[in-house]
Amino acid sequence: MGDLFTQKFWKDAAERTVSSAAQGFIVGGGLAGAAAATGQVTLIGFPWLAAAGGAGGMALLTFVKSLAAARVGDDHSASLVNLDA
């Protein structure tokens, strides 16, 4: 079982959570679809609530996966893969 009380684990989990939240914000906001449909994305027409929901949902799921990975994957890491094998 991995160790939840190491700085390496928490830095790894934070990096994964933040990057997933950023990706969820873009997907939740539908930036690609909006840009393709209108040729532009404006601050007024941007679906902020959907983007925030996508970011929050992906961040939560990624953080929970990181906690589960501490029991399954690499020690001292938020990875599900055992990097030492």
C-alpha cells in the first residue's frame, strides 16, 4: 500500500487534479464546439456553469483515483501503475 503522507504523493496528486480540472473546464465549456460553430468564443456567451461543473467533476474524480492508487499502484505516487516493476 502506498504512503499518503509523503510530499511526493501530494504533489503528484495535486498536479493530476489541477490538470484534469483545466481539461474539464475546456470540455465542460464546449470551447471546441463553440469556436467551430460561431467562429468565436465570447465571455458573455461562454457557459461558465457548465465549464465549472466539468472542471469540478473531473478534479473530484481524479483526486479520488489518486487516493485509490495509493493502495494499488506505485508507492509514494498517485499512479495506478507500479513504476518499479
